[in-house]
Amino acid sequence: MARMKFLCDVERCIECNGCVTACKNENEVPWGVNRRRVVTINDGIVGAEKSISVACMHCSDAPCMAVCPVDCFYRTDEGVVLHDKDLCIGCGYCFYACPFGAPQFPQAGAFGLRGKMDKCTFCAGGPEKDLSKEEWQKYGSNRLAQGKLPACAEMCSTKALLGGDGDVIADIYRQRVFKRGKGSEVWGWGTAYGKPDQPRAPAAGAKS
Amino acid sequence: MIALRKVVLAGAALFVALGLGACGERDQVTVYKQGKYQGKPDTKPWDNDPAAAIYTTSKWDKGSQTSWEAAVKTRSLTQNEYTRAE
């Protein structure tokens, strides 16, 4: 297996926020913490509005891991970036380092209280016994230990959000792009992760 | 008198031993090593019993990374509706 990745197809995302709701429900994430959110650009401009679902991208060279002063991050064999909340001191360095704004900090109290960092776990739990009460309370659901994929991707109604092994979801996305009559040059995934593509002629009558 | 003295001495020795035993010193701060994960080890998803998971169709051999990956890959491919529709 390569690495677990998310891929959001902006041509399909309809900004329903179902992924956000699924994540909240699956992991019982508290108010003020959004492990996943939908970002919309050109909001309201006809033809130019695009939405994308964003969470921790489980970077192969994660900047949060690099800046953490207490080294509480680790990467699993499946390429999922997780952290130990028992070690986290809630300093917020990872938030500044992350280009996606993935690290979240619960602010339940007064005076700007900032708790330990919380982020998307790819529904892989954390460094506690799998499927235990402790793991659930600290990190939420562990669907990978049940042979499942992240709830956000599995329930996406338009299948805009794909989750799983990077090679597999890249192949799914590539097939879609070809069906649309485009090549993988429309986006950089093929260059970054995929196999060398054979140049193909657009299908007759294909729409953009 | 001598017996009482022995009892008192034995009691005192026991008290000292127990008292000092509670004074063991252990590190109260984590000693960090730069660039290395300092937290608890995590378990592998394939080490879980697939029968323990409810509402899942994935089946794998407990402890087998290969079969777990195959199960997850099969599940991943269900996200491709082109293969389901055609």
C-alpha cells in the first residue's frame, strides 16, 4: 500500500457540508472544533463558484511534525499523520505551520483558554488500544481498525471526496477525468502521485 | 523487656523501610529527543479482529497486513461509481 490520502473533486463538490456533518457525528467533535470544513471560492459568482472539502491532508513530509516542540506526531504504516494528546502542550506551532489550517484547538473556557490540539485522524484513532474507550474519548472513531474508510469520504453523496490508498483514488479520479474528455494535465495529481499517463484524445462530444 | 525492645526495633525498622520506600524518585519531566516521536506506540489496524467490527463488510486475516490492505482496497474501489454503473 502506498499512502492514505484524501482527494476532493471540485467539479463534483456541491458544498452540502455532508462530510463536515459526518465527521462531527462520527467522532463527536465538540463545538468550535472543525476537523473538516468546506471552503468555497468565488461564492455567488455564476459559473465561477468552486467548493472543496479540506481537512488534514496527512502530508508525506508534514510540517506539523517538523515544528512540534514535544515531538508528539507520528506517521503510521499507512501514511496517516497522528499525534499523542498526552504529550501535546497545545502551543499552536502546528497550526501556524499547517498550510491547510488542519490543527484545531478547543476553546471551552474563558480568557482564551486553548486545549490540546485536535485534528482529522483519517478515522484512524490514535495511540491508545484500538477501539478502546480511551481512544474514542481522545481521538474519536477508529474506522481503519474496522476495515472501513473515513466517514466523510464514504458518505459523500456526489463522491466528490475520495479517501483511501493514494494509488487507488488517483486511478478513480483519472478515470473520471478521461470520461469528462480531459487528460490528467488538468490537475497535478498525475504528476505528483500517479503513473505516467498515455496521451489520449478527448472523447467525441465531451463537455468540460 | 528485651522482647519488647526487639518488637519496637523491628517496628521502627519496618516503618523506616516503608517510609523510605515511598521516597523513590522518578523523572517528572519527559526528556525529549529532537525529531523523534516521544509518545506511546500505536497498534496496527490489521491486528484487530475483523469480527469485532460491526456493520462492516471488510474481512481480513487477523495480523495479516496484506489481507487488510486488500480488504481496504476493495472498499476503496466502491467509491468508483463508473464500475458500479457499467
